[in-house]
Amino acid sequence: MVLGLLGLGAVGVVTGSSVQGGLSRLLAPVQLRDPTGFTSLVPLGNTWRYYSVTGSVRPRDATSYRLKVSGLVDKPATYRLPDLQALHQTAFTDDFHCVTGWHVPDVPWSGVRVADLLDQAAPTADAVGVRFHSFDGTYSVNMTLEQARADDVIVALSMYGKPVTHDHGGPVRVYSGSMYGYKSTKWLSGIEVVRHNDPGYWEDRGYPLDGFIGE
Ligand SMILES: Nc1nc2c(c(=O)[nH]1)N[C@H]1C(S)=C(S)[C@@H](COP(=O)(O)O)O[C@H]1N2
Ligand SMILES: [Mo]
């Protein structure tokens, strides 16, 4: 039961650091399913957790998926999955760090740089930040325009050489190599260019606005 909650493929919601910490103390090391589907005996520190602040999220596929780039831009655009796949893909391997303490080393990512999408959209002179929206209907988070343009901030289409799974926020999620996981919006539906760098879902609940790993 508890193992099911922690397993990546399980339908379960892990809401906060207190829950996470309590389970970690009770259960490490423990058997967990890793993203490749194998089961291994690993310390609880180095595995993925499934996170959703809304419980279950209705999946979107290659037909139903849309990414809207909107707000303070001269050229708003709506991308379908094949449109994103046709753009230049940036690939790199980097760790994933949740601010609650767990991390997963050496994850191969690829996707479209947010900077490339912003260049296409042509932000207006009064643009200061971007707000990433999720089709879960609730989650959103900001970055400054400068942060969002960094080389390691992508709209990720693939993890481990395969399409981003639904549980990991696919078909399209954000990944920022330099920032904690809460900056990486799952089930990405919109990139809105905005006038203020406002706090997002977790930042309203106490996490730092910048979110750089180690700060
Ligand atoms: N839409 C959405 N995106 C989200 C979250 C969430 O709950 N909902 N949680 C964030 C946090 S705190 C982390 S650590 C990662 C977890 O990613 P994972 O579920 O692929 O492990 O997603 C981030 N993006
Ligand atoms: Mo997190």
C-alpha cells in the first residue's frame, strides 16, 4: 500500500515534505519501480516520486496535445506535438533535484529550448517573465525571461531516450537543469509571457522564487 503510493506508476499523491520525510525515515532502502520498468533495491534518495497537486490528470496524446505561447508577445503561437518534434531538439544529461531532498542522477533529457520558443514569439519590451501553465488546471510557476532563456531550460519531449510518460508530465513537461523540480511544470499547456515575476503554486506555499539548486 505504502510502496504503491511511492511507486512511479502508482496513482497516488505525495503532497509535501513532511509526508516525504516521514516515509523516507520509515522505508529506506525499499523496492521501487524505476522509469525503465525494472525493480531494484535502492536507497530511497535516488528514485523518482510521482508528484501531482491535483490527483489524477487526464492524459493528452499526439492528437489532443497543444502548447500555447501567449501573453506579451508579438507572435503568439499554438504548437501541436508534431510541431514541437519538428523544431531543433536540444539534448543533455543532468540530475533532477526535488527541494524536499531526493534527487535522480544522470537523466538524459531532450526537447526544445524555451529560448527558441521565446525567440519565435518575440516578447514585447515590457515583458519581464514567463508563466508556465499545466493542463492539470492548477499548477503554474514563473521564471524571469532571462532564467527561462538559459541553455538548460527546455520543453522536454523525451527522458531516457523515450517520450516523456504521462506520470512524468508528458507528453511535454518543462525541465530546468539548474533549478529544483518544482520549477519544472509537468503536463505543460502554456507559456505565457508576463509583466511580473509572480510566485507560483509552491512558491505561494513557501518555496523560493528563484529555485536554484543549492541556494
Ligand atoms: N503540474 C505539476 N507539475 C509539477 C508538480 C506538480 O505537482 N504538478 N510537482 C513539481 C515537483 S515539486 C517536482 S519535484 C517534480 C516531480 O516530477 P516527477 O513527478 O516526474 O517526479 O514535478 C514538478 N512539477
Ligand atoms: Mo519537488
